[in-house]
Amino acid sequence: MMANGALVRVLIHTDVTKYLMFKAVDGSYVFNKGKIHKVPATDVEALKSPLMGLFEKRRARKFFIYVQDYNESDPKTHEGLDLTRVTPREIFAKYGLDENTVDFIGHALALYRDDAYLDQPALEFVKRVKLYAESLARFQGGSPYIYPLYGLGELPQAFARLSAVYGGTYMLSKPECKVEFDEEGKVCGVTSDGETARTKKVVCDPSYLLNKVRKVGKVARAICIMSHPIPNTSDSQSVQIILPQKQLGRKSDMYVFCCSYSHNVAPKGKFIAFVSAEAETDKPQEELQPGISLLGPLDEVIFDTYDRYEPVNEPSLDNCYISRSYDATTHFETTVQDVLAMYTAITGKELDLSVDLAAASAAD
């Protein structure tokens, strides 16, 4: 997750960080022309990057200076560009950036999953690139990402602890949960094992209400166990790699995330890598090979696929608030936007994410 991103802000806002410890991810890389390279995020890094030639580095440096200096409330920093009207494609053209540079900026920094963003208003794009640079600077590490010590399972555990503080009840491993509705079609409870918990609202993932969602895709994932770090990542104990769609001839990006004993998720000397992508053919295992081939020798690999759904119901009519399925990304920026949208739909108000980011510390 981004060190300055929305998910970290949500965790701080809810005080869940009292029960969590994070550690910075060692490296952030992008796949380009058959090799992986460290992602440059500032004007200084652009000048050092092997991703670009000499003249392209100078052009990229000017672009990064513009983004770093941009302040939405200060017209002097806009250089005459109205980012609510200008597109990212036009900004790239203004700075003369070539296709490869556009590729890694849009996908490895701004974290767009495809190229549709190029013809949308550029304000969100510039904010995303700034977020990457600010997150990178926060812990002075090799990447803008942080990851919970002991793994992602700590997130629900931390929320369970906080819920208990406020009188909430967690019931785990309940079999065959059935959502109940009254005569008007509004939710009235959830039944499991012959017992019904009465409620006026239900928040759930698509698997509980398949008649109120539609399939929008399929995610393919490989879980790989290794006895070494990923090659060509400076022996990083943890790393994120993004493989942009154009580099693979795909319609969407591929993602690799690797962690190890440094985050207390594996025995010493062992590494776990996740390769994920939106399945675009009927041979998802073959689709993942470009990411798997970057990992080197594998001790074991486990393949998994799952259908991706989104809700089609009207929550104001049935009081059912259904999340979207997890997509192929490994940074959670898309997932937390879905959560924030659900919060607004349920409460009728926006969540204030102006928090003290120092509340989420990272272990050394």
C-alpha cells in the first residue's frame, strides 16, 4: 500500500494503526523492453535512470519538476495548463516524452491499469504522480510502499480488536450465511446454522448475494515460493514490479509482489511472490508466464483464478451494500476507493482523510 495513500489514511483515521506495525517495501520496479528497472519518481532519479536516453532524461526531469511544484490552489505553478481540461496525453506531448517514458509514468507511478486515463482530465493523473513521490520520500526507502509486519492477515485482525473495543461482535467460520429479506424486499437479517441475526443493513462481498451482482472479469494469480530474492532487484527482501500492458501486448497490466522473512511472513531464507493479472484468455496460467519468468527458480507454485463481480442492486431499495471483487492490483488503491464509496453510500457523508500520517510508523 502507498505510504501516503488512502488506505493508510483510513487506517489512521479509524485508529487501527494502534494494532499494526508496518515495514517499508525495499524496491519498486517496472518491466521495460524485457528487463526490470527501478522506477524513477523525481527529477534527480530521472537523470540516473537507465530507462531513458540522455535527451529523454532531460525532458523527463522537466516533467517531474512541473509535477513536484504543482499546487492546485496556486496558478503560478500551473504553467498555463488547466488540468480540468487538459489531458495527460497533451501534457506528455508538451514535454516531448516518448512512448516508453509515458508507459512507466502512467502505469508504475500513477498506477493506472490501462491507457484510458490518457484522454481524461489530467488533474487526477498529476495528483497520483505526486502521491507516488511523496510516499517515496516519507520513509526514505527504495519504494513508496509499506506492508504490514506478519502480512495482510493483520488488517482484519486489527479491525476485529478495534471492533471489540466499541462493543462489536465477530463470528468466524459461520456456515452458509443466508441474507433474509422482508415483504418489501429490504434486508432484515442474516441466517446461519439455524440462527438469525436481525439487522437493517448488510455490508458484504459479492459471494453472499450473487443475484445482485454481475460478472465483469476474471483474475489469474500465481503464488510462488522461492529460496532467493527476485533476480535483478539488488537482493531486495521485498519488492513490487509492474509490467505495463504495452510491454506484454495485453489490454491490462500485470503485477508482481514479493515479500519474505523481513516482513515476518515466511521462514528465514524463504520468499513468497504473487503474480496477478486480469485473465484475458482461456489460458490464464500461460498469461502469467511473463511475470513468473522474472522470479528465477521456484520451490513451488500454486495457481488460482476467481471471477470478478460488481453490484447491480440499488442500496436505497434493499439496504444491501455490496463491494466489488478484488482486482489484480497489489497496491490496494482501487480497493480502498471502493470502500470509501460504500462508506459514503451508507452514511451519506464523505470520510475526512486529513490525518497525521506520522501515526503510521514503519519498522526499521
